[in-house]
Amino acid sequence: MTSINTDKLSSARFAQATDAFVEIFTASVDFDQRMATQDIQGSLAHAKMLLSIHILTENEYQDIVNGLEKIQLEIEQGKFIWSIQQEDVHMNIEARLTELIGVAGKKLHTGRSRNDQVATDIRLYLRQEITVIQQQLKRLQIALLNLAEQEAATIMPGFTHLQVAQPITFGHHLMAWFEMLSRDKERLEDCLKRINIMPLGAAALAGTSYPIDRQMTSDLLGFTRPSNNSLDSVSDRDFAIEFTAAASLIMLHLSRFSEELVLWSSAQFDFIEMPDAFCTGSSIMPQKKNPDVPELVRGKSGRVTGHLMSLLMLMKSQPLAYNKDNQEDKEPLFDTVDTVVNSLRAFADMMPHIQAKKDNMYRAAQQGFATATDLADYLVRKGMAFRDAHEVVGLAVRLGLDTKRDLSELSLSELQKFSPKISDDVFDVLSLEGSVAARQHIGGTAPETVKVAIKTARQILNT
Ligand code: ARG
């Protein structure tokens, strides 16, 4: 009789034991054990379906359920012994099940393969993590709305090319961040539509000869529907790429917020006070208070974009159907989830404690001729063509530069030298308050408009 190596997967096929290094090199259990709960969830649904088509008896099914529940508990209590010999999360759980309940455990894998099993697990995992990310996004959005409400009328300079451009309200700036996050949420929702399709039943690649009821398994697992093509089901990782792309954009947005927070908290801008609890000191320079959290988040954004590139390259040129390459999808995905959840959490925790230094913001808006466009618009309202008005204001700005004064500090007679159309009502538009208040249309920076935008946003968030 041939002796078989019972430790090895598909052992009868092999005359030699796996090389010890190859065993370690090819194993994924160290990281894919993170999907254990989803693996058990998938197995429970598969077993129930096998019972319904009489592949399992009622007793066998009950044994499987009890065994899997025990395993779940062992994992939660940290008592489960993960083994490299069993390669991955799927084989570890199946082996333990057989150890616990005997022959019924060996029947669980009827009509499925690890190829459709792993695809199912990742989808279940991402579906769950997306709800966690959405919760953190919402927390951050609420924090932004609260701060925006408080700062709806706070005037600061708006920038283009990082040069003072026009006065805006701080509330309006914060609402711009809010909009970015709203799109992030929509992207995740959209991506979820394609994640929530069930590959189980595709088996290794060609489906199975058992009369499986895929609709039933899909319903049990809360998927929208079973997938359409068995080959595509086991090889598709588009959904993982889409998710990582959406996550990259979230991180990209956070990196932009971070950059502004870092700038604003510098002595040169001095627009905000960062909460002490989110900053650290320097080991050598006693005066320092460094904005570590935004800096770290800005840095972390790079790794998520890196993961997106890894996944794109992982899938490029892969022939149908499953290839072992795909085992490499997990670490980038898991790290993407951790990075996004933690970064959003740090931001949501920090945002309520950020304090605007209103006087400094106001003073900065007074510099750089931020109301120059308002003066041009004023002249247009008095009948001048915009290009001519642009020219006139350019001359007024030149005088301001030469005499180190803002436009609002020039006298009426000085301004009238540039155009007789200017009268003393000009000072209303040259004030920062007048400038922002005038921008009342949808999407404008006027304090009243910002308050309406906040109110609408709150309604949408609560639905
Ligand atoms: N650990 C594997 C993975 O993550 C599971 C699927 C393995 N299938 C196979 N035929 N080797 O992709």
C-alpha cells in the first residue's frame, strides 16, 4: 500500500512532501485568517444549501453548524491553532472541523472550491468593511458641518496658486471638504453594487455537477444575486481594484486637508490652533508643536495609492481563470482598509477640536487686494465693460502697492482718478464682509448661503 502524506493538500497526488520553504512561501494563513468569520459565514450558507439538495443529512448539517460555531468561538477567544501546513484560512478551518466532527466535516467541500470560496470571503469582508468606512466618513462629515456652522461668517482669504485671491468664509472652505467626502461615500456605495454579487458555486472554474441552488446561497448570504459566469467569478478582482481606487481618493482628499492644516498651523499662516492631543513635541527643540496627525495621514495616502497600483499590476495579463497570483490581493486590500479607517477616525476625532484664529484669518484676507474683483464687478454694474474694468482696477492695485495700502484704504478722490464712475458706495464692495455677502448664489461663499448649504447637508446625512 502506498503511504500517503496526510498533512498535505491533495496528498494522494504527491509522492514527495512539500519543500519546507515552499510551504511557508506559498502559505497565506498568516494574513488571510482575517477573513475567518466570513469563511465560516460562507460555509454555513453552503452547508444549508447542501442540506436542501440532500447532499448532507440533517445530522451531518447539524454537526457542521455546531463544529463551525465552536471554531468561531475558538478563534474569537484566541484559542484556535493556525497552521502553516494547512496553507490558508479555508483549509485551516476545514481541517479543524473534520478534527472536531469527523466524516461530516469532509463533506462540506462538496460542490465548491477554494477558488470560489476565497472570492466569496473577500466580497463578504469588503462589504462589511465598507460599512465601517462609511460610518467614519459620516463622523468626519458631521464634525465638518459643526465646525462650518460655527465659522459660517468667519472671513479668511481664499487662494489660487497659494496666493491670496478673494475673501471667502471659513465655513465655505470646510464645506468644500464636506463635498469631497460626499463623493467618496457615493463611490463606495456604487462599488458595493459590484462587490455584492455571489461567486460561490463557480467551484474551481467550471461550476459543479451537483444540482446546487445558487440563488438560495446568495439569498442566505445577503448578496444581490449569484454571478453570471463561473470563469469570471473565480478570476474577477475588479471589485477589489474599484474599492482601492475609491479608498485612494479618500486618502487623496485627506492628504489635501492635511496639507492645509499643516500650512494653517504654521507660524507663517497662523490661521488655526491644532489640539495639543493631536500634536507632538520635538525631542530637541522645546518650542515645537508639530502637526503629526495630518502629516502622518498625508504620508499614508501614498501607500494606498501604491496598493491600487499593486492590484492593477497583479491582475494585468492574467489568463482566465483562477491563478495563485490572486493570493497577493489580500495584503494590499487589508492594509488599505486599515489605513483608511484609521486615518478617517483620526480626522473625525481631531476636527471638533480645531480652533480658528479669526483675527489672523481676517488680517490675512485684508492683504493681497482680495477685493480687486469686487471693484471690477462694481464698475461693470456702473456700465463699464469687464476688460476695461479689469484694467482700471489694475491701476488702482498698482497705487496700493506703491503706497502700501489696501484698496479699501485708498481715498474716494484717489479712486475717482481711475474712473469717474466710482462714488462713495464703492466702500461697501471693498469691504471683506461686503465681498463675501454678495456671493449669495447656490454654491457661493456668503455666510447665509453657507448656512443653507449646511442645513441641506444635515438633512441629506440624516436620511
Ligand atoms: N489562499 C488562496 C488565495 O488566497 C485560496 C485559493 C487557493 N486556490 C488554489 N487553487 N490554490 O487565493
